[in-house]
Amino acid sequence: MFVDIIYSSETRRKGLILISELLLAAILTGIVCTAWGTASFLSGIFTWVGFAGCTSYFVVGEKDPLKNAIKSYISNLSGIFWATTSIYVSNLIGIPAMGIIITTGIVTVCVIYQSKFEILSSVPACFIGCFITFALNGDYKMAAIGLLCGAILGYFCDQASKLAAKIKNKNIDNNVEMKKA
């Protein structure tokens, strides 16, 4: 059975309430995301762009958190480049809808082919950069800033989960330990 809050007679007697690692990670990550939501609101950066960058962080899958953040952001920047190029070329053609149709195929080939380079091997993160740029009507500066914030957000969410695991693995009172959800 999954146990998220442990409040037994033994813990009640000692004044303890223990929670699962998953619930603790969720709470800590929620705090980090609330801080991001506040910062994005105050700075004028679209909150959802940061969450897209955070998603990129988690799809990259590197073991080292800093390398993960860097790789996700560079992949996002690549996507921003390809989307901006697509918008520029489609405007040159003079029929924007036709230009987007033509450049979509070309950009897809380029994004997938560039994945042979390790730093650009996260195709989903590259496409996230593309999608964000299109959603922002080509505002590549806002895309780049928001996705950078998202890579940082992903890093801090990851660290919050690791902190939860560290807290969970610490034996409380040498007898009572949190249950893994």
C-alpha cells in the first residue's frame, strides 16, 4: 500500500509526522515552481515558457544536473534558431502559409539530423524551442530568456527532488524511517 503521511501512535507520541519521499519531493518542487511563477509574473516573462524549458530539462536525461541544464538550453536555442529561420524564409516566399509548409519539412530534417552532435541530441528539447518561438510569434528574445529561466527552474526542481531523497534516507530517531511511495 502506498503511504504518503505516516502518523502512527509512535510518531504521535514523539510529536512527529512523517511523509513519503514522493510527497516531500512534490511539496519542495511546488515551492520552487511557485517561486518561478512569482518571478515570471514580476519580470514579465511568460510563465508557461519557463515551464516548457523545465520540461526540456527533464527530457534531456543527463546524469549531471548542470550538464543537463546546459544541454537542454542549447537544444532549445537550436529550436529557436530553426523556427526563426522558418519564419524568415516563409516571409521571403511571400505566401506565409506556403512558406511554413515548405520550411516545416526542411526544419524537421535539420533538427533530426543535427542530433548526431551530442550537445544537440535531444530532439524533443529542440522542438520545444521551435514550438515556443512559433507560439510567441517569432519573439526569439522572449523565447531565449524564458527557456533559460526554464532550464534553471528544471535544475532547481531536480535539486528539490534530490533533497527530498536525502531527507528521506536520513534515519529519523534511529528507528523510524519514511516510507517510499
